[in-house]
Amino acid sequence: MTTFAELLLNGISMGAVYALIALGFVIIFKASEVVNFAHASLLLAGGFLVAELHPSIGFWPALLAGVAGAALLGCLVEFLVIRRSKAASHSVLAIVTIGVDIILVTELTRQIGTDVMAMGDPWRDKVLHLGPVSIAQTRVVALLIAGVLITAFLLAFKYTGWGVAMRASAEDGETAALMGVRLGRVSLGAWAVAGALAAVAALFLAVFPTPGLDRTTGVIALKAFPAAILGGLDSTTGALAGGLIVGVTEALMTGYQSEMAFLGRGIGDVAPYLVMIIILLVRPAGLLGTRELTRV
């Protein structure tokens, strides 16, 4: 029972981090109807800035710089690539983001090399004991910070002018533009927010019990893609639900891998995609995604 509780707590904590990344996918999709496959490079860029700067300026200023840098990089991708593209199809723009991701990840990989970069976090390898249950302090902090950021975003999305503009543009972009909503500004803000959330997620993907940030850290962002899909690519609350499902599933399948040896090794890495496929077979729009009805 103790093992199950530890795996569940770790799964919920990692699920909250995945939810931050999945929320970035959803925000951009709602603002521009583009599936952003360059999200992994935004995450890796934010984490790299934190790891590179913390020895000279300290952890918290480095974290702010990483968040700002990833947000700025997201803005540059939107302004210089997405907005300037003459492609009429959103599918083509999604393919364009793959090219952007390859370019950015290649350069970041060259900068990182074979190093494993420490993040300089103040929690180090401290472990919190809750009775018989032990959990890394970084996991608890990740859950708290992710919870605060997700709550703040959902409140801003519902009550602020930017949130209303984003909801209006997601519902009907042409009508929103006629009503005075500046779609370019909404899209730019979405890419900035997505980049900032990705940078925070990068921190908690690279701290204890993980050795640190390396050139493969950005690949972990792809685990959040099933979370966004199975939750519903146009649903912000779906991103939260999807992240938790992916995190808990991955933790439990990895923790009990020896008891499920018949499924093969590495089942924890495959499990999120299996869950995504099963859910999409039942609900093609995802758990909380908008179902499109066509009258024939």
C-alpha cells in the first residue's frame, strides 16, 4: 500500500507538470488552430537558460530569465514564422512548426552537448516523509506551483479581457475580428504564455530525482501531447485532466513493471499513448473536447 501511495503521489505531481505543457498546446490551438510541434524546443530553451544562468545570477533570477526567454522565443516563432506564413491550411502550419522545432532543438543540442546541466534549485535532493510514504520535495513543490499557475490561468482565461478575446477568437475568429478583437495580439499572447509555462515545466522535469537537464529533456514534452489530445485539444480543463491521467498512468505502469513483465520492458513510456488511443476510440474529440456535429 505504501508503494502504491508513493507512486500515486509522484504520478499526480508529474501529471500536474504534464498539464502545464499540455495547456501550452491547448492555448496555442485555441488562439490560432495550429498544433504546435515546436513546443518541445520552447521547453528545452527555457530549461537551458535556467541551467546556464543560475551559477552567475542565482536560481530565482535565472528562473525568471528562463520563463521570459521561452515566452519571447514563442513570440518570435509566432511573429516571424506563423504570422508571416502564406499557408492557408492549419495542417501546413503544423508541419512548419515541426521544421522550426528541428532547427531550434538542433542548435540547443549543440549548445548542451553531452553535458547534464544542474538547475541550481534550492530543494536539491531533499525528501519529504509523510508517515511511511516518502516523496521528493521537488515533486511536492512541482504540484503546488503547477496548481497555482493552472488556477491563475483558468481565472484569467475566464475573467480577463485577454481570456474573453481568446474565447471569442476560438469560437469564431472572423466574427471576433469584426467585433474589434485583435487576433494577432491574441495569438502572440498565447504563444508567450505557452512558452512561459513550458519553461516552468522544464525546471521540474530536470530536478531531483532526475540527474539534470540534457539534450533529451525536450523529448519528454512529447509525453504531454497525449495529455492534450485525450483531454481535448480545445479544452483547457481537458489539459489538466489529461495531464493527471498521463502522469498517474505512467507512474503506476513504471512502478509495477516487474509484475507486468508479459507486456514488455518500458511499458511506462508507452502507456500514455495506449490510454490516448483507447479514449479516442470511444470519444474522438477527447474527454472534454468539443464534439462537432454535422447535419446531413
